[in-house]
Amino acid sequence: MRSLAWLGVLGLSFVVACGDDDAAADAGGDASADAGTDTARDASIEAIEDIPIEREVALDGLSGAVDAVQDDRGMWHIYGQTLEDAMAAQGYLQAADRMGQMEFIRRQATGTLGEFAGSFVPSLLEADAEARFDGHRRNAEAILASLAPEQRGVVDAFARGVNARIAELRSGQAQLPRGVDVVLSGDSIVDWTALDTYAIARLQAAALSLDYGADLRRTDALERWRTHFPPDAADPRVARLAGAFHDLYTFRPAQRVYNLDGFPNVGTDTGTRARRWPPRPVPSVRLPRVPERTLRAAMRFAERQQERFTRLFGDGWRGSNSWVVDGSVTASGHPILANDPHLALTSPPLFWMAHINTKRAGGEIDAAGQMIAGTPAIILGFTDRIAWGLTTSGYDVSDAYVELITPGDPPTVEHNGSQVPLETVTEVLRDDIGGMRTLTFERVPHHGLIIPGSRSACEASDPPPCEVGKEIAISVRWTGNTPSNEAGAFLDLYRAADVDEARDAFRKFEVGGQTLVVADTSGNIFYTSSVRLPIREPAALTYDPSDYSGASPCFALDGRGGQDWTGDFLDERYIPHARNPSTHFIATANADPVGVTDDGDPHNGVDPADPADDFYLACDFADGHRLARIVERLTELVAGGAVTPQDMSALQNDAVSPYGRIVGPMIVAQLGRALEERDVPGSHPDLAAAVAEHSAALARVERARDRLAAWSAFDTPAAVEGTPTDAEVADSVAASIFNVTLGHLMRNTFDDELDWYADGAIDGAPRRTNLAGRTLIHMIQDVTSLASYDPVTGDSVFWDDLATPQVESRGDRVLRAVVAALDWLQARFGTADMDRWRWGRLHTLRLDAIVPVGLLGEDVLSIPTPSDPIFPDGFPRHGDRGVVDASNFGVFDFERIDYGSGPQQRLVVEMTPDGPVAVNALPGGNSEDPDSPFHHDEMERWRRNEVSPVAFTEAQVVARHVRRLRFVP
């Protein structure tokens, strides 16, 4: 059991194994898809057939031979006669490069970790139980039953290829890579099935769209806010915060920039399924009150689920950038697409890149790009006719319902005046020694499963809807619990001739809402967000943020009826989309697409006075910083004309600090006031106490003020490697001073309301960082719009510290934050010399191996490894919160300024009439094998913000080939 010791140490569910290609480790000199030794190139090699065959691999079910050529980036180019043949070879090659990762992703998705080591680590069985509640395997079974034969044949072929590799591992013909072999053996890997693939796909969809946990957190925060800040509080400083909940838990973006100017097609069609409700046309309703024990139990379950998602997909699940520029403003006259999706940065990367070609043999497919390990579909990439990119849309497709249960056999829930019997769903867990455990989940037929642990008996002190003698519980409804065919959307994209056919193909993408941008060889650009967006009943959209009245899908809804889904979905014509707009570009970055949250009320459409656009999309969008910067730069580039792919790569690498641009000048101004108070006592009475208390630090404060004042471009260079310029050093030091100050300022400003006053009861969640960051922006840019605005002081009351008897000002909070930041930086760097306070020493990145092999010996899988002689703390990186080149770290938890989520690739594709010209870089490499040349080769380019050409044409593949395998029946 030595190889499983790490499981006992962690006591956690395992999510992603990191390791790679296992060629060099193959037994008996086997030349399988692992080692990647270079092949001599000569002028006689002009075609695929001229490349020597390194090895033949027999695969069941092939209709003919399949050639696979690996290039000098580790990317496989697969040439088959049919799509099924190519997919079988792809399954084998993906497993050869990523079997460890694939194995543990599928166990996480299917809830079968316990079958691996449940008797040794019982907590794995608990993780399995939670995964079975998620139901990815049940959903996969339903999806498979709905597939057309061709699509089922493709996924079955992929599974056959994976199983051929698994058979080699079991027989000893091949071996798992060093590091991965510590926790896995060939005998422990069960056969792959189509169900595994679709369960992984549903897991990803859930991670990107199943957000009922946010509804519960918001419900809990509002309950606690109203308890701790009542309008009739004896302390007027507490009472004045009664209406300020939505200042901190705002729906408003930080930057008012949107993809489109309102919904498309509004006012042109009244015969669709998109029902237009007049504003708040129903009797007054209220959010259901939920007993604390019920809500907290449901929240704990949702938080554990989110932790599983985060370990796999990262904490930036609302992240990604994409844009397209039409050919009328590019240097070449051809459209350009850029895409950098933001997810967890791990070793190996979440994505694996490959190229599938059946056109060479007379077929229809010539597609290249990236797919999630364990799945066969290229979800980010291009063909010879179109290029596409994706970002998460953030549309609200899941709701939490408060259910009133009448005990009995069976128990029933109240719904629209009737009692509806609960259904049950049974699952069986198995451990590694034959033990079994039966799980029974309760299901509300019209909503979904009841969250385990949330059901409890009503007590006399509980608020309505509780009644003594009944029980309360919370159920979850999600669009992903019904079949859909996202894989079919991508297979159809492979065949699309232009953006219009791409739009038709993407209509199949219904769950895990994604925003699609497309460019084609004819010069067109297009954008849409394909998603099954439920229409709610009118009462569910009556919430008024100004007084907390009404109900909203942004909170838990009343399950007794009147706040349900109607069964209809928003018609596609109203889903935000555009084709060849007059702006000449389309940009997306997870922000509100049309401005439905502009006024802080996501329920009343873009124009509250016009019911024609009264469509609800969501309340949780990105804050708008990335989109604002992208639109700013694209507008400048388009105005200048002659846009190039290099311009697009430079924009992907943009690291100008949005918080620095907005908050930095305010800090400088307030420090100026403090220094004036030092020089002329009494000139700023609100600062007198802080200036007197920190008089000895004011010389350092003045130097810091000057550093920040000189930070004119607000760039955030690491300034660690090579010989940085004086300007880069100055900007790097300013970035360090600013970001550490920002952390202290956030805590000085908000911790009293969020933690101190309520004994930590209101909100300790990490997501408060983003929400409070928006609040800080509004406190600087439009403070008079806030409920917390005090006309007496002319500022927000959030600046005041409830923990003290005096009333603090903005300047007081800033000065104290800067002094604390300077003390922290001096201690962290061990010197008072500010020139040595380089941002890249704080802001670092390591691609962590999720397999914790370091517990058993040296960590050989992370990039860089902890023993790396140059970067033991990770690679120095530019960027900070909200930059285009995503590199967010926690502002409240400023003791850690490293980060772990960001671009999974930086892809730029120019679509010429002759086909795509593409460049990209991956964070890591295509192989999980630490001994493979393709384990971390891509990381060197990625971390330096460089890209390499993607081989696509036969001539390019031949010129860059490393080796060739042939798969035969």
C-alpha cells in the first residue's frame, strides 16, 4: 500500500493526476507513443508516406490504416480514412500521453475513487457519494441513449483506442511515467467506456455552469446582513448600513462595457417562446426564509462540490478571453481570431492538442486544436475553413429551491396547493476489496435532488415557510440533468464551411453555456452564446435590490410553486449574438453581454422602462475589467487599421492593472493629503490621528507615494529575469507597493462589516474578493450612487471602522494601509531598499502536480519542481487582478500573491482563403511524463508570453515531424 500513502495524508477526493507521456519508460525498448526522439530530416521526406514508420500498433475495429505523425511540439497529426478510425488512434495517443490524468478525472466524474482505494481511505467513498449526487454518470447514460449511431460510433472508437493502450500497460509492454507510477499501476486501470467520456464532459459542464452554491451564499449573506444591520439599530453607524447589502453584494459590473448594445431582435417577433413579462406584474412575494441549520448544511455541501471543481478547473471558472477582427481592418485583409481560456494551471495541462485529418483520404474532416483529457472532441481550435474560440457565458441555468416536506410513506412536498410524492434515486458505492454501500437520494420531481444533510424538522422558532410537524429542505434544478449533445456540436463544427454553418452546428451546445466566436476563410466573423436558458415564472423575477422585496433566481427560491421554470427556454434569436458588426470586431470576456446588470437589477432587462427586453440572463457575470481593456485596445487598433496577428498576441499578453488605473490615483491623492497634514497640522483634520500615530513612517510613505505617482502606464512587469530596464524596475516596484497596499486597504475597509462586527458570520468566502473589489471601484468612481453614501461626509460609510468609537475617513484607511504594506514588504524582502521589491518575487506561478508524489519522495511532476535551482518558488510573472493575461490572486489573503489559474492556451488564428495560419502556446506540454521532451517544453514559451506556429498543412507537418506511428486493423 506504499503507493497509496498520499491518499491517507490528504484525506481528500483526488481530482486530476498530473504526469504525462510514458515513452521512455516503456519496457523492452518499446517504441510506443512515449519517448519522442528526434528523427533526422532530409530533403527526400516530402510526404507523410516518406517518414519512416517507427512502430505499428494493432487496433480493433479500424477500416484501414491510420498514420500518426508527432511534430516537434509533441502534437499528434492523425490521418485516417474515416472519423471513427482517426478517433480510435486519437484515443490511444491521448492515453499514451495522459493516462494518469485521464484515469483520475474519470474516477472523479463517475464517483469511483473508492473502487481504487476506498478501504484504505474511507474519505474517498464520501467523495464518491457527493459525486453520485452530482449525477454525471446518470446524465452520461441518458446522453448516450439519445445519440445517433454515428456519434455513438465516434466515442466508442475513442474508447477502443484508450483500451488498447490500457492493455499495453497491463501486459507490461508499456509503463506509466515516473511519478504517475507511484500511485497507479496498469492493473488498477479499468477499461474505458463511452460513459466515462460523457461523464467527464458533464463534469466540466457542471464546473462551468452549476452555480446554485452562489444562490445559497447570497441567501445566507442577506439573512445575516439583515440580522446584524437592522434599520432600527441603536447604534446609528450600524443602522446606516441597513440598506447597503447590495453595495457589497452588488450585481453591477465594475466596468460598464458590454458585448452588444442591447438584446438582438427585440421588437421584431412576438411569436416565439420567449415570453415577455411586464415588470413585476404579480402580487408581492418575498424570498423564502431558511433556517440556519438547513442553509448551512446545504452550503457546506455546495462548498465541497465547488472545491472539487476548483481542484480540476481552477478558481477562475468565470474566466476566458476571445475576440475576432474582420479582414477590412487587418494588414492582410483576412479576419483574425484570438482565444485564451482561463482554467486551473496544472501539470499536465487540462487540455491536450491534436490534429485530425480525413480529407487526405477523401473524407470531410481537417481539424486541429485542444480537447479536455478523457474526451475526443476538439473544443478549441480550427479547421481548414473556420476557426473558433470559447468563453464561459455565465448564464443562470441552475436554481436552489426551499422545499416544505410533509413526512410520510412516501414523504411529499407542497407544490401549487398539492402534495407531490418524493422520488428516490439509488446508487451503489464499491471499495477496492468488494465492500458495497447503497445510497438513496430523494428527488423532487419538478425540481431535482434534495441536497444531502439539508432536510430537517421544522421548529416553532423557524420562520415561514416552515410549519411545526413538517420538514424543510433544499433541492437543486440544473439544465444539465437532462440530455443534450455538446459533442455533436463540435463534430458538426468540424464540417462547417463558414460562420453560418458554425452557428447551426453550435445550436446543439445547450449545457455548460459557452460563448462562441468564429472567423471563416470568406472573411466573416460571428459571435453567439449557445445555451439552454430557462424562462422562470413571473414571481421568480420580482426582486427589488433597493428594498430586498420580491424573489429572484439569484437567491434560493420558494419551492411551493409560482417561482418555477415554465418549461420554455429563451429563444435563440434573443440570445446575444452578432455577425460582421460595424465595429469590425467582437470581444467577449465573461462580462454581462448586453447590460442587463447595468442598473444593479438583473431582472428588468436592459431598459427598465421597456418590457420588450425584459429577459433575465444571470446575476453573476465577470466584473468587466478584462473586457474593458480588450475593447479599449481593439478600438485603438481598428482605428489605426492594419491589425496583425502579432497585435492580437500582444493584447493577450496585456498586463496593465485595472485596479492600479482606478485605485492607484486615489491612493496617491490621499497620501498627498496625509503629507500635507504632516507639513501643515490641522489642514486635514480627518487625518490628524493617523498622521500623528505614524509620523515616523511618513518619510517612507512619501517615497512610496512618489513611486506610485510615477507608475504612469500601470504595467506590472516581473522585472526578475535578465536585465530589466530602469522603467521596468520602477513599474515592478510600484506594482508590489500597490498590490500589497490594496490587500491591506480591502481588509481595513471591509473586514469590520464582513467579519469583526458579526463575529465572522457574514462572509468568509473567497469570492468576496471579487465582490468587494467592485464595491471599492464604485466607492471611488460613483460613490453617490451607493446606499452607503453619507451626504454629511460626502463619502461611503464603509470607510469608517465599526471597531473604533471615532469615525474614520477614506484618507485614514489609505494611510494605515500603506504603512502596513511597507512594513510587510520590508519584512518579506528583508530590506528597506525599494528597488529590490520586484513584483516577480511575489507574483509567481507553479504548475502543481495534483498527484502529490512529493509526500513519497521528490516531486518530479510540478513545473517548475520545488527543487528547481532557479525558480524554487515558481516562475516570476507579470499581471495582477483583472488583467487581460489572467493572473488573479486573492486580495484579502494578501499573504499569498502567487496564483494558479490562467490561460490554457494563447491561440491566434488568421483565416486566409488558403486556410488557417495559427500560433499558440500551452502552459506545460502535451505529455505527462517528466522524462519526455514534451513535458514542459511549451511552458518555456507560455511563461515568456511567446507563441509558436501550429503545424497544419502536410508540408508543415512533414517539415516539423519527429516520428510516425501507423495503426493497423
